[in-house]
Amino acid sequence: MPYAATGTGQHLDSSDSGVTREVVLSSGGRVIHRTGDLLDIGFTVPSAGERRYTLTVRTTRTADWTALGTRSTMTWGFTSARRRGSTSSVLPLLTVRTGGDVDLNSTAPAGRTFRVPLTVQRPAGAERSAVKRLALQVSYDDGRTWKAVHGTRHDTTGSVLLHHPRRAGYVSLRISAAGKAGNTVTQTVIRAYRFATAPAAVSNRW
């Protein structure tokens, strides 16, 4: 989701639409703005000075054509201020892209090891800072319980190995990252993909 700070103060703007969700911007424990309007998501913050903000996007999907992606939450923590002599700046919102070898139905084999690659990304034009943390938790009971999974990391990329249970079910993921400048993100997806006893026959990156 491309967010940018614009205007004489600061404004968060997104061109993304078509997903039912709640978007909340807060600072210092106080909600600055809350909206569910996807056609024009925007927030005007009260000050151009440096402040710490939290931006949370919660999504709920109820569709009879899929049992995947039923709920998701993305929470960004960042410090922002208007630069001297500038009316706009790109917000340094981290995002972690992930994937894995699943079939065309987003199904992976049960009872096997499954590699999940991770890549930390930033919006084009945002200030860059080194990544100091990249972590993943997995749940096999729709987010009721979570287990930390240790992996490997080099700079902005990493990977973890999951061990799917032998029975069929769903995998939920909670991924977090942090930069040395203090920017953070936590991404939670309930039912990111499924696993089944029959092996995945057709590979497709998700």
C-alpha cells in the first residue's frame, strides 16, 4: 500500500481499494483518525513536527469462494516529520513480502518441511536504514496459539522452515520486522495458505 506524507502538515494517502477494512492512525495513545472508507483513505495529522505514529489496517474477509485470508492485521510504527523546505515526504513504512511453493489452490503438502522466504521492502523514495530484526511466528489453529520459528537472515532477506502437521489444516503467519531507525511492522494473516495430505502437484508462488 503506497502511503505518502503531503501538504503543509502531513497527510497519509492510499490508492488501494476494494478490500473491507478498518484503518486507524494514532499517536501517543490517542486516535487521530479512524476510517473504513476505501475510496479515499486519508489522515491529516495535527503537527508537522517529529512525532511517533502507529498505523493499523485490519481486514476481515467473508467469502464463500475461499476459506483463506479470513482476517489480517498490519501495524506500522514510525517516526515522521516534515522536512525543512519540503511539503512532502515518503513515509518509511516497512513491508515484508513472503512466499512458498504451493499449488494452484494455495495448498502445500502436510507432514513435510516447508520453506518460507522473507524480504523486507520499503516504499520507493523512503529513507533507508538497516534491518535489525526479522521474525516469524506460525499458528495451526487460526491464531489461537502461536509458535516462534527460528530462521536465517542476511540484511533485508531471510527464510524460515516450517514443519507442517500430518493432518490437513491451515497455516496462519505473524511476521515482524524492525529497522535501526525505529520503524517497525507486524503483519498477521489468518489462514495464509492450507496444507493437505496429498502432495502439491502444480507449483505456484504465493
